[in-house]
Amino acid sequence: MSAPVKTPTRPRPRVSVDWKGTEAPARRIPAQRGAVTIPAPRKGSQKGAQKAYARRDERVRRAAPKRAVPKKATQVGTGRAQFVLLIMGLFATGLVLTLWLSTAAAADSYALQQARTDARTLTEQSERLHREVAAMESTPALAQRAADLGMVPVQDPARLVVAPDGGVTVVGEPRAAVGHAPVPAANPMPAPDAGPSQTAVDAGAAQAGPPPAAQPDPAQAQPDPAAQAAQDAQTAQNAQNAEAASQQAQEQAVQNPQQPGGA
Amino acid sequence: MPLRRFRIGRLVLILLLLASAMQLVLIQTVRAGDLTASAEKQRTTRITIAAERGAITDRNGNRLAFSTEARALVTNPRLISSIKKDQAPAYKADMAQAVAEATGGDPNALRGLLDADRGYVVLTTSADPDVARALRERFPEIAEEKREARQYPAGNLAANVIGAASWSADNQKLVGRVGLESSDDGVLAGTDGFQIVDTAEGSDTVIPGSTRAQEAAVPGSDVELTLDSDLQYVVQQKLQDYVAKTGARGGSAVVLDAKTGEVRAMANGTTFDPRSLGTADPATLGNAAVSSPFEPGSVNKIVTMAGALEYGIAKPDDVLDVPGSIKVADRTVHDAWNHGLDHYTLTGVLAKSSNVGTIMTAEQLGADRFSDMLARFGIGQRTNVGLPGESAGSVPARESWSGSTFGNLPIGQGLSMTVLQMAGMYQAVANDGVRIPPRIVAATIGPDGSRTEEPRPDPVQVVSPQTAQQLRTMLTAVTQKAPGGNSGTGYAAQVPGYQVAGKTGTAQQVDPSCGCYASSTYWITFAGMLPAQNPNFVVAIMLDAPGGGTSAAPLFHDIASYLAQQERVPVGEPAPVQTLVVP
């Protein structure tokens, strides 16, 4: 069963090979060949005719490949080379492009990663700063820092009301603000040596204030100049950063208001 | 022989092919649903995108509460012990020290947590993301949990109004626990988004491009309050100092904008720090200014006076012959001081706070008109200020009044109101008789920045502008200090340079043991406005059972003096002295 199956299949590839490459005339050639080769033993009697057929066959055999094969080979050769070159070119370009793109993508992904990290860090920083600002500018924090600076809220300030004619009326009773917070040194920077001489004069002036205050009568008039002098002393110290003098004058500033109060 | 083997082989192949075809059909059709579902279950993850909670700001945009991103740091001490073996104690000490330094925690407490034989301990709940990351890199045993932390930069400032929100492990988000944070949770919380993605099995790594569905989170809206931080701070400080000074059990104070009824400040004698809600005393979490009604005492006398002036029953300078006591039904009402038959002007009755004179006037006014006037002043009704747990106070129903009821109500006993309602009454007088129910939420600001003003409540015309004006003049007599018995009861409330209109009040508290009025515990009240003739602010104060002889007028003075400075209220003429007593 296997043998008959194989026989018809064998010529077919041969036929189809010729068939593919050649035009219509080439299709006839194998048919003639088949007709010539297979029935040959049957027509053995006519030798002349046989020879003629053989010659023609030979001619055809020589002529046909001469005309078809070289023509085909050159055409296919150049076309295929171009095609292969084109494909190779494409492959090469594609390869380079892919390499370049993947390198660029990898490089960009690092840049992206870095940018993301930066953005995250900055967001976190901004959030923390916002939080700190909110905490620092909240009312209780401001009040605390004002108190730390020795500031006290004023209760019932006296007001000056200016009349249309320019006259001024004092409304309310002017009083010093009372604070319970101790007043720290306004400027705690270390003092240069040249400082004390000027402040000593002012402090001396402040010191000169109290003795008259001990007398009952001028005591009422005294507090203002005395406090003023002390204040001057303090301003001067602030300017010159005289730490020692600051302490001295501060003591006086504390003492001075007490004396009129006692009197 | 080979032919047979070939046939068998072919048969086997065909059978195999059929079997696989059948299996294919089974998988592709019959079991397709199940398999798809379990596959998705294995890799599909729903990731919730948390919505940021909105902020709460004051009227000037100062943020009183807002959210930040934070990390909770957790670890497994048992695992550390098993991994580190002998080095575990030293390693844990090192970890406790590092976490304490980075987050400001207590190293000993952290050490205690780490030494416990537990599988899960929370080291801190509010580490900054970068701090958490650094710690996690140093100690790989520490894990981060994403959280939202609530910041209260001003601490206890307006804490009783704002309340507090804290992290809910169940909902994986911040949840309001008390105050506005709780009642406005729906506005503040926003809506969480989600993302359905595929993740690598057993990890949270998202497979790129596997997002199936995504919905962005909608952040919560911001809530803008009518409070003024600075004023709130001052009122809160002064009230708390005064409560401590007078030994009161508690107290409340409210400052209203006289023209709009907006709440500018609302303080209570006790407060809490919302940053440490867990350790706060539950008794301090409420907002007594809206939730705790009390008997107002003499501040309620303006109801009678408003009625008398409005219905033309009396004029401010009409003279009344006031005896030392008056009998109403079965009980006798005395004045707070002993006197025989005196001659007080109507202004004098109010300024000296004569119970007898007030009841005489109320009787002329009549119970029905008095009851109607109480309702118009908003007593017994919720103000709907926008805060949780608001009380309406209580006024006995008109039908249930007994004979003696009408001897109590005009002098502010037998009915109750909150400090906010009391402020609302005086706001009506300050605003030419038009009462605007107070509001504390000014607007909500959506995540897109769109501002939605809260609807303004409908104003209520309580009395005519003339009556209100006359009442204000009468109320300035309360704060006048004049010779010849012409001083009012609240001259300590005076602010130099300004006319102050106000009314003192003292009401006996009910003794729970006998159900009667106690003779030693009082509610001390003061309600007033500044400046008297064109008021900008209304201040109402209540002190709960302070020491004997305490008045709330000095506290009013302190708050009003601050208001005058801070708000640059123009100085006015001194109030003319009014005649209270006629010889």
C-alpha cells in the first residue's frame, strides 16, 4: 500500500519546481518530456522519427535553459540581495533604535525616580514647614512669645481724643501696664568693652532720681522723670549691649516704680 | 507489525487529543466563571485612596485644625527576640533610643513596649514620613502604616467648639470624636477614592498597566468659623482665670457680633487639649455654653422691661412705689436687700435689680404678653447655632403656669437658658430689636476652592427700634456709679471712654438633695453690650457657683476693654447719670 502512494508523488515536486520559475512554454516542456520518455520503448520501430524527436528534444533542452536560466539567475540575484540588505538594514536600525530607546528609558526611569524622590521630600518638607508656621503663628504661641519678651497686655489704656479745634482730652486714667512676667534682658548679646562709660552716665542720672522721691511731696511728680531716665538708660544699653549696666539699670527700673508706690 | 504499532500510536494520540479537547471545553466554559473569580481574587487588589480631611479655620483664615500625612511605626518584639537571640536586648534598647530621638517619645516607655512578649506593638502613631522611612531603613523590623494626623496648632484654643478627630483603625481614616469635628464629619471627611489593580501575589507591588478602575478621592471641605482666634484666646484665658479666682465650678462666656449674630468667641471654664484626646477628662470635652442651661436670674428682667416699654405700660422714668416684698399667689418675693416702701424709676427697678418692682411691672404686662415676649427673645428654642448637643433650655408651657410661676419667671427663676441664648436676647436689644439667631459656621470651602456661605437665619423682630433704644439707655444705668443710691448693680463693668449697657444676674441653684432652691450656690450672670448706643459686640457670661459675693461684671469689663482696644471702637461721650431712686 505504501509503494503506490509514493510513486505519483515523486515527479510532482520536480514538475512544480520547473513550473514555478518558468513561464507558459516551460510548462509544456515537462509534458513533452514525459510524452517522449515514457512512450519511447513503444515507438522503437521508426528510428528516423525517433532521432528527429531526439534532436528536437536536444535543441529544446539546450535552448530553453539558455534563454530562461541565466535571465532568471541575474534578476533574482540582485533582487534578493537588495531585499536581504534592506532587511538587514532594518534589523540593524531596529536594533540600534531598541537599544537606544531602552537605554534612554532606563536613564529616564532613574531621572523619574530621582524626581519622584525629590518631589516627595519637598512635599514632606513643605508640609512640615506649614505645620510649624501654623503652630508658630497660632494665637497661644504668639501670646507666649510676647510674654517671653516681657510684653504684658494693657488693661484700660487711656485715650487721647482730639477735638475738631485741635484740643486734646485724655479719656481714662493713664497707668503703667502691670505684668507678672519677669522682664528678661532685651538684648542678651555679649557687651563690647567701650560700652559702659556712656551708660554709666545715664545710670548715674537714674540713680540720682530716687533720693528726692524719698521726700513725701515731690514723690508724686518724681516717678515720670525717674522712669524716663531708667528707660533712657535701657535704650542706651540696648544700643551698646552693655550687659553689666543693663542689669544695674534693670534693678533701678524695678526699684523706681516701687518707691513712689511706697510713698 | 510496525503497521499495528502505528495504528495503536495513532489511536492513543487521538484519545489524548480528545481528552485535552474535553478538558479545554471544561475549563473554558463550565468552570470558566469559578476560575476567573479565583484568579482575580489572587491578584486583584482594591487600593483605597484616602481623602484628605478638610481644615477648620477661624474668620481670618487661621487654621485651627488640619490634617497632615503621618506614619504609624509598628514592630514585632517577639520576632526581634527570635532573630537576634542574645543581641536582642541591646538591639531593642538601640531601637527604643532611636525611635524616641526621632519622634520625641519617651525612651523608657518605648523600651517597655519592645521588651513585652507581644507580636504587635505600635511605637508611635504620628511620625513624619521621612522620619519613618529613615527609621525603617535602619531597623528593618519596623513597619510603617500610613495614617493621617490631625494637627491642632492652637492647642486648646476653642477646643470645646472644634472638638477633636482621631484615627479610627476600623475605618482606616480620621473620624471626628467630639465637637464640630464630629457633627460636621460628613463635610470634613470627603470621599475616599479607590483603584482596582493587579498585584504580585503576596505583595503590594502593583503590576504596571493593570489598573482596571480608578476613582480619585474627593478631599473634604474646609469649614470656616465665625470665631476670631485672638478674641477667643483672650476670652478663654480671662474666663478660665476668673473661674479659678472665684472658685467657681465652671463658667461660660459668649461674644456675639451685635449686627450679624455671628459668634466671635465661645469659651468654657474647663477645656481640653485636642492633641491628647485620649488622656482628656471626659467632663471637659463638652461645650457648656450651648449644652448646659441654667437659670439666668435678673438678666431675664429685660423681658419684662421690653414688654412694658413695647406695650406702653411704663416709661423709663415712671416712678414705682416699691415695697420690700410682694406676695405672688402663695409665696412672697423679696428684694435682694431690705428696704421699706421706696420710690424707684422703672430704670431704677432694672438698674438696682428690684425683684418686687419687676414683678409689679410684669403683673401689669400680663402673663400672656410676657410669655409671648419670652418666645420672641428665643427662650425655650434652640438657636441652631451649628454645634452639636445644643440645649433649648426650658420654659414651662403657658398652660401649666401656676399662680406662683409668674412670680418666678420675670426675675429669671423657674426657666433656663444657655449662655448662647442669653447672648441672643441681648443681641436683639443691641440690634434695634431684631434678633438674628447666632451662627458659628461662616462658610464651607469645597476642595475646588468654591465657597458656600452658610444660609443666614431669618431675623426675628422682638421689639421696635425705639423700645430697643430705650432699653439700652436703661441698661447703661446698671453700670452707672452715682451718689445718693443711684448706683447700678454692675458698675464694675464700666469701660472708661465707653458707655456700657448690661445687666447683672444672680439665680439660686436647685439643691438636688431637697429639690428646693439652695441658699448658698448661685449662678452669677452678666450680659451686656459695647458701646451702648451703637453696639458692636454683645458679651454674655455665666459663672457656676462661684464664691460668695462674686459678680461677673469685672470679667465683662476685662473682655469689653479688650474688645474696645482690639476692634478700635471709637471713644464716646460718657453716659448721662440717670435717676434711679426718687426720694
